[in-house]
Amino acid sequence: MLIEAANRLNIQVNVLDAAASPAKQISAHDGHIEGSFKDAAAVKALAQASDVVTVEIEHVDTHMLEEVASEVIVEPSWKTLRTIKDKYAQKHYLKEHGVDVADSIDLEGKGVDGLKEVGATYGYPYMLKSKTEAYDGRGNFVVKSEADVEAAFEALGQRPLYAERWADFRIELAVMVVKTKDGVLTFPTVETVHEDSICKLTYAPPRNVSEKTAQRAQDLAKKAIGAFEGKGVFGVEMFLLKDDSLLINEIAPRPHNSGHYTIEACPISQYDAHLRAILDLPISQASLRLREPSIMLNILGGQTPDSHVQVANKALESPNASVHLYGKGDARPGRKMGHITVTAPTLAAAEREMQPLIDFVDSQKGKAPEPRKELGSSTKGEPLVAVIMGSDSDLPVLKAGLQILEKLDIPFTTRITSAHRTPDWLREFSKAAASTSLKVIIGAAGGAAHLPGMCASWTTLPVIGLPVKATHMDGWDSLVSMTQMPRGEPVATVGINNSTNAALLAVRILGASDLAVRERLRVWMEGNEVEVLRKDKALLEDGWEVYLQSMGK
Amino acid sequence: MLIEAANRLNIQVNVLDAAASPAKQISAHDGHIEGSFKDAAAVKALAQASDVVTVEIEHVDTHMLEEVASEVIVEPSWKTLRTIKDKYAQKHYLKEHGVDVADSIDLEGKGVDGLKEVGATYGYPYMLKSKTEAYDGRGNFVVKSEADVEAAFEALGQRPLYAERWADFRIELAVMVVKTKDGVLTFPTVETVHEDSICKLTYAPPRNVSEKTAQRAQDLAKKAIGAFEGKGVFGVEMFLLKDDSLLINEIAPRPHNSGHYTIEACPISQYDAHLRAILDLPISQASLRLREPSIMLNILGGQTPDSHVQVANKALESPNASVHLYGKGDARPGRKMGHITVTAPTLAAAEREMQPLIDFVDSQKGKAPEPRKELGSSTKGEPLVAVIMGSDSDLPVLKAGLQILEKLDIPFTTRITSAHRTPDWLREFSKAAASTSLKVIIGAAGGAAHLPGMCASWTTLPVIGLPVKATHMDGWDSLVSMTQMPRGEPVATVGINNSTNAALLAVRILGASDLAVRERLRVWMEGNEVEVLRKDKALLEDGWEVYLQSMGK
């Protein structure tokens, strides 16, 4: 994927790898080196043929890179690679630089007793890890109780070990960081989902994570990478703990699986960014924005040599899916053979489209599809509009509006949340709303009608107020409670009991940025125009008396 | 670019072209054929080595393709290529199939007199064209008057000629069409801008063209391509005449320059679509949507061998620009060396970003930059919000709201348009609004206050009503005129004279789909919260009496 980016800029990349390796398949020139990145002579040959040397895997011999660094630019710095490739050294270094990481204990030379001591200090479970050459779950062992200690040592005892305190995380996040000659930039925060210790999915933006937390994750990643020397992109994997705090899990000094989504989702990809960073080409934070929410699904090798091709073929049926196959030949179980990225106007739409592909790869592994979550009273998909009401007595008034939303194919949810009887629930709902699929809220209430006003005070989403005529004052009380909000928190108020207009206003708001919705509204309005014109024609042709009779009046 | 798409699906493409040609540079295998697409033996060798043969240029010998079609699938059909490569035959064929094309007259063997006769029939100017081998302006001659006839015949008389009636077009449009085994699909309509008869820019969506017209263009393109045999993508170039009718200009039976924007702007590109169409892989209309508005600028060779590299380097500074260089080596003047695509959340934002690059390529050609068009009272860029008022007497009330829009960096325009004194201007403004950069309208009015309601009746955009307190009734008259709109055309009404809330509601509406705007609003609201908490602390610490004194009350 780095070669794809380089090809578009006509930058020649000399690849050190086996003949006909994936990178060489799409780069036809005679500057490549055949061999292994662990072969000193090959690295030397690569350095002599190139202006800048970079790595796509950190398990490289950094002493070789140190040696060639006098002749050629090496990015990121061999020093950084040396620190990061040893996971214990990496964490120690980050801690020294004031970056939050999981607690860890060195276990080299400490044998089985060392593992038991960790259990006494950290409790169980804890994570036993090889300091080096560990990735995609290989080299890790979850020590669940003292009874596991022997088996853990049996499995990993031949390697340089350390232990990490168990991170009781809610979800995992990751941020791709770009270190340039001028500073440190970050791609958006993504959620990563692992299965069998291998990355399975990434979600951009992360699900049910506030923008504030996502920003904190970017800040932490920026701080961590700012502590290292050299240029290029870095993958920073983090835990979001149940108390909402963040801990660094691991750093990768290279393009990373959690950044594959950037190829489709951002103006420039992590590969574009890596090239630009190591070659001192221009790059700005504005290039790293999310153009559309996106989900990435890895295509792993399955039980048959063509299992990955089956997944790719299935993905071709998915309208918003981009398929990447890496040209690695036949699949081996668990090997990363490619990936699929779905981008869509909302994350909820991307989830709907990705789900059949997740089900497909799960079924390949003999796993039953997970039960779908309940979508409430939404007509289809994740709701874009929430219709909240202070009391179920408002529902009859809302009926006409809900029918309009259904007619115009707008997914919505209906909830009862009273500003006075369930103030905490209203607060919780309103505060979370902007982090969900919702884009507009309609609040219906009668009497003092605080519902939409309070909701608007806790959200940044547009809130439409529908005044409902209650026992007294003919609805005036609600109309005025909604329109006359203090400066700062507007409520978009429509006519008393006019839920049709509340719904149509929600449609207009969605249509401001969704041309398909706008077009459906235009067609609907045109239908109304035709209907009134038809009536006018009848009134003209039949005369007012006949017309009135036909109305039964 | 077709190879890029094929590489990602691990589809081997055998390329018939010179050694080290651009396509071969990114496709390393030994299945390529060296030679020219005009060499019969080479075409035969290509056919023998492949399952499906397709073309990227229509100036191919279709008799060779006809011959190999018995051994290998040829898409699109050689019959289609034979018809389309002769532009006169192409037009004749389209006309026979009921497709609107410019009138044309065959001139083969008719000499200078034939040209004069065309002038007598069509009037001047008219377009003299070579039936074959004409592209990028080569093979065309604009005959402006009878005095040009000799020169025109001198220039093109050796070629098979025909003449076309001059199309007095407002702009040029183009649609990429995908013909699959199951039917005909279309990418969105784009505007194309030509300079020196070579495509310079494409705009998706087209500027100042209604969605209805864009849809008509797609329908016409679909009808035209539906008339031909075979599968693959086709470029359809059209004229949008001043009377809003559409005429087909030319068809290309292959991926086309006007579809390059699809690489970044659509879920699948024209190249993905071409591959899928000729290989019978799945493809759906939903994949051909516009993810973000986009502008494509061709990088043409200039006066120096590296002029294209200079343009590319300049484009790297542009955050939303994707740069494609084709690997053609040194530039020749006018040769297509690459292209740049800018995508952005709005076409206006893409235009702002593309403009410096257009200025750059113009300055390379010694052309002065065009004067920028006036943006009215917008703070920056094309306006997203229009603030319209019935009278300039409403402006003082609007001041606070306009300041909020400026503070939150929302480009807006302010206009005076009275529902009663300038009803036609209000109608014109409202009807056009949805086809501009605008996404929200704020209408301020006092008294009977018909302004926002009438505006809402002529647009599908959300309209915010700001009731302004006039001489009588304390603003109640306006408040009720705006809220109590009939079912069908809602006005989002805020409090009397509360322009702050009208502006903040516009910001919320924009923020519903623009996360950057939403984040600016969140930060602003947080600032208000901090301010009130500060006051509460002072009130608690100082006591109410001191606090009141500090207020000077």
C-alpha cells in the first residue's frame, strides 16, 4: 500500500523482500533487492541504492540500520526502532517521558518464581509478554491464576519476558500519528476490535465514545510519539478504561493495520503521510480529517486456500465497500490476506453495510452471527431523528409527523423523557445524543414545556420544539416556553400541535447536507403542489357551490 | 489507473503497449505484450494471453478486434467501437436511436464547396470535424465565417470530414455510464471546462445546475449508451444549451478524463466499474454516489520538462488534494501528465482550495489569474447561511446573531428581500437557494412577517424565522405568523428579537453533519458554562450585596 502511494507520485521505491513479493508485484523496475530484512548485506545494498531507508516491520536489526545511517537517511531513527521493538523498553521509555502506560515488571532471568511474584503484586489475571518479536497475539499469554503459571512459562519461557498489569478496558482505541520535520500530527481516533488477539475491525469514529475522549486519545498519542526521534507514521494502540482514563498499550513505528481505513476515509492515507513525512514533503493536519465514517474489516486466511477470495467476492456485492487483496497467494489460517473498508455518510449506515460481511467471515470460522441489537421504534437502520415526548399523551399529536418521517424514509426513534419526572434520564439522553447516529431531536411537550429547552441545553444537535395544546391556554404556554429560550440555547419552534411541520423541519435539516433526502422532500412538496393545483382546477371548473357540496358541507 | 484498480483485486492485466509504459510500471509480470495497439500480430498475441480484451483508446483497428472476438471476449463490442470511433457514424447512430445530438452533415468528398454549403445551411460559426482520430481538440476547426473556409479545408481537407451545427451552450456536462450484463448505471453528472479544446477542469456536482437538470443529463447519457452493444464504462459529453435543453456532444467507449474524479469522490471509481462490468463482477447504482463534492484539474505538460512536477509539488501543499502523476517521463506541451482531485464537504470549499492551483497552472502558461468574484458580506468563502431581512430596519436586531456567525467561523451572506415589496426577488432568491452553497436560511421580519414562511414555500432548505418586534403588539404578530405555518412548510421559529439564537440554531443545523462546526459550537457553549460558573462562585464568595454593588445596581 506504500507502493501504491509512491506510484501515484512517481517515486521509485526499492523493496528489500523476496522476489515477486506483494510490493514488488506493483513496482516494475530493477532497483529492488532480493533477500530478507534480517540479512546485513541486503540491507547494505538497499541503503546504497536509495536516498532514504524506512521500515514496514520493526523486527529489523537496528545495528545494521545504525551502521548504514552514516551513508543514507534512515527514518524513523534506528534509536527509536531499537527502543520500540523491545516492548518492555518501549514502556519504560514512555513512562520516563510522562506518558500513561500499563504498569509492567521485567521478568528476564526470573523464572517461574518471577511469574508467581507478579501474581502476588498485580493479582490475576495479568499479561505475560515476550519483549521482542511478538505481534498479532503471538508471544502473549494471559495468566488467569497461579495454576496457569507453569503453562505460561512453558509456552514463552525461552523468550525475554515481562509482565503487564491487566487493563480492565471498556474498548480499545488507536490513533495513527505522523511525525514530520515540523511537528506531530494525528489522524482521527478509531476503535479497534480484536479477535484471537488479531485486529479484526476498526471503527472511525469509535462507537459510543465522546468527541472529548477521542480528542484526549489523539493528545495522548501525540505526546507519546513526540517523545521519540525521527519521522514517519506511528500506530498508537490504547485502552479506554472503564473509568474513562486512557493507557497506551503498544506503539508501532510504521504504518499500521488500524490506519488502513485512511486510504478511503481521509484526504491523504497513512501511506501518503508516511512518504511525505520521511521525504520532507508538505503535509498538514487538515489532510488528516475523516471524509466519511468508515469501518475496516481484515480479511484473514481461513481453512481453504481461497477463503480470502470468497470474502472479497462477497464484499464486491456491498455498494460502499473497497476491497484490497495483498497478492500473497494462497491463504494460511490467520494470515492477513487483505482488508475491506466501508465508508458511508453515517457510522450507523456503515455498520448496517458491514454486518453481512462480518457474519460471512464469522460463518467461515463456524461462528454463529451475533443477535442484532434492538433499534427501538425506528423504521429502519440507526435513527437520525429522535422524537422525544414529555408524556405518552403527546403521542396522538405526534402521529402525523411520525407518518411523514416514515413516508420520507427517515429512520427515527421515539422516546418518553419528561423534564420534570425523569430529569436525569433526559440529561443522560441529551448528553449522549451527539455521539450517536442522531442528527436532529424533536421535543414535544405541553404546559410549561421545558423538554426541548432542557434537551437543547445538554446537546449541540439542533432541537425542534413542538408545542402541544394542553388543558389550559390553548397551547400558548408551550409555544412561548419554547420560542423564548435565553440567548445561547435555541429551540426551533413550530406551530401548536403541528407535528407535520416538526417532522418536515427535521427532514429539511437532514436535507441540508444529504442531497438524497432533499430530493425526496422536493418530490413530496411537488406532489402537494400538484394536489392543490388539481383542487383549484376543480373549483374553477365546477364552481364553488358544487365544490362545496362535494366536500359534504 | 485501470491497473491500480486491478492490482487491488489481484487481477492480472496483460498490457499491450511500449516497454516501461505507465501501465507496465505498476504491473510486474511477464504476461505483457510489447508493441502498438495498431499492430495486428500484437493484438492477436494479447488475445491469446487473456480471457477478456478491452480498450483504453477507441482509435484501434476494429477489424482486428472482430477477428479475435471468436477466440476471446472483447468488451465493449467491436461493433460499438467501430460505430463510435467514427464521430459522424456515432451521431448518425444516436439520432437513429432517438437520442438528441447536434445536427451534422457529411462532407466526405465534397471539398471546399461542401464547406460553403454548410455555412449556407447552418450559418456561421459551425464546427468542422474529422470523423476519426480526433481528440483533445486535434481534428476540429471552428469555421467562424465564409472567410475561414479555405483555411479550414487547408487544415483538415486530407481527413474524412463532417460538419456540426454550432451548439450555443451555457456549459458542458459529462456523465460516466456503466453498461453491465444486467443494465445501464450512471455516475453523477459533472461540469467540464475546456481550454484550448482540452479538458481542464471537472466539477462534481456541476455549478449552478439544478438537480433536475443533472438528472436529465444522466437519463440522456443512459439512453445513449443503452443503444450500444457490449459492456464497460462510457464517457458521455453533453452541451447544456441556454434554453436548458441537452445535446450529446461526443461519446468515448472507455474510461474518460471526465470520470477521473470518481477515484476519490465515489465508493468505486470508473476503473473499478469498468473492470467489474467487463468481468461480470457485481456492481450497483448505490456504489456510484458522490461521497463528497470534488473538482479535478488536469496537469498538462508545459514549456519545461518538469512543469508537471512543479504543479504536483504545489498540489501537495493543498490539504484535500490527491495527486496522480502518470509516469510519462518528461512533459511535452499540452500532454496529459497527471491530474489533481480536490474533494471537500462543499463544492464551494473545494473551489476555494482548487483556485490557487488553477492560478498556478495559468501562470505557468503566462495567463493572469481571473478576478475573484464578489462574495457579498460573507466573512469568508461561499456562504452556508443566508440571513435575509424584510427591511434594513431589522439589521440592528440581527447584529448579535451575525457576530455569532463570524465568531464561529460560518460563512454567510446578508440580503434585503421583502415578501411584499420585492415578492419576485424573494421568489427568485428562494427558488435558487438550494442549488447554491447555502444550507440554511435565516429570515428576520416584523409585523405580518411573511418573509420566512414564503421563503420556506419556495425552497427545500431549512428556514429559521426570527420575529422582530415592530411598532405594535410587542412582536407577538411576527411570532405567530412564523410558528403557525400551515402543515407542509415549517419555519423554525426562535424568540422575539433573539438573533443570537437564530444564528446558533443555524450553527446547530450545520453541525448536524459537519463535526468541525459541531466541535466549535461545543467549545463555545463550554465557555458560556465556565462564565456562569465563575459568576456563581463570585456570588457565593462575595455575598449577594457585594455582588449587586459590583453590578452597579
